Amino acid sequence: MRKASKNSGHAVKKPGKVLRGMVSALSSKRMQHLFRPCLRLTYQLAAVALVLLVLAYTVGRLWLPQLAQRKAEIEQYLSQRSAYHIKIDALEPYWDGLLELTTTLK
């Protein structure tokens, strides 16, 4: 027999059952419905970041070798911006560090 409680004859739930009910509610379809857009947004942001990284790498690799050919334009631009006459003796652009990184990863 159950003891009568003060809450109008309803049985009092044990704390363990309440906790289990909360855990099952968190793993329900409602929580999956709430977290799915967050997960999708995370994947999309990661994809955009990867595309931007690849684009920056490609632009750097294509543009950097042409920098030496534009030495006169760079001198003129820097001279105009600084109000001093700037002369560049030699301009030898190179991509340092990436080759060592890719060889150590292999």
C-alpha cells in the first residue's frame, strides 16, 4: 500500500525517474531537430573556410612570381604614398615554408 501524500493523492516521483525522463527528453527528436541546423551551419562554414583557404593559396602561387615583373609599378606606388623617392634594387619573391611543410607531412 502507498502512503497518502499531501499532493492530492498522486504518487510522488522518485528523483531517479525524473532525471531519466529529462535525459530521454534531451535525446528526443525535438533536440535533434534543434541541433541539426547548428550542425548544418557548422559544416557550411567549414566548407566556405576551406574554399577561401584554397583560393588564397592559388592566388598567392599565381601572383607572387609576377611580382618581380612589376617592380617599376611598385616603386612608383611606394614613392607616391611616402613622398620619398624609393628605388628597389632587386625583387625576388618566393614562397617560403610551404615546401618544407609538404615534405614533412609525407
